[in-house]
Amino acid sequence: MSGTIDEATQKELTTFMEAQEAQSRLYKQIHKYTGLCWDKCIPGAPGSQLSNGEQNCVINCVNRFVDTSMFLMKKVESQRDQATFQ
């Protein structure tokens, strides 16, 4: 084995790495948004368990952040693709 990677393997590796980086960014965003939503939805220190309202608030808040991020990513990708074809 000569230690070189053929073009197809290199392309597959690059695609894999890009997917892993995107997943990592998404997890970091979810972690960040969970913290922001926690601060918004949980006043003071929580009791032994969250109320239904607190649970729903955190879930809805994080979901809205994720939905917005996904929308923006798709919009940027679409604009990038349109610029590439022009």
C-alpha cells in the first residue's frame, strides 16, 4: 500500500467529515438554545420536577430555534446553489 487515498475515497471521506461537522454544529446549537430556553422558561431554581408548562415551554422554545436554524440553513444552501448555476 502506497499510503495515498484514491479520489473516490477522498470524496467519501470529505462528505463524511462535512456531515459530522454539521451534526456537531447542530448539537452545539441545541445545547445553546436549551440553555437560553431554560433561562426563559424556568424561573428560579426548579423543584424536584418540572411542571407541564415548564416542560412544554422548553420543548417548544428549543424546537422553534431548531426550526429557524434549519430554515436558514436551507435558504443559504438554496442561494448558494442558485449562485453556482448562474
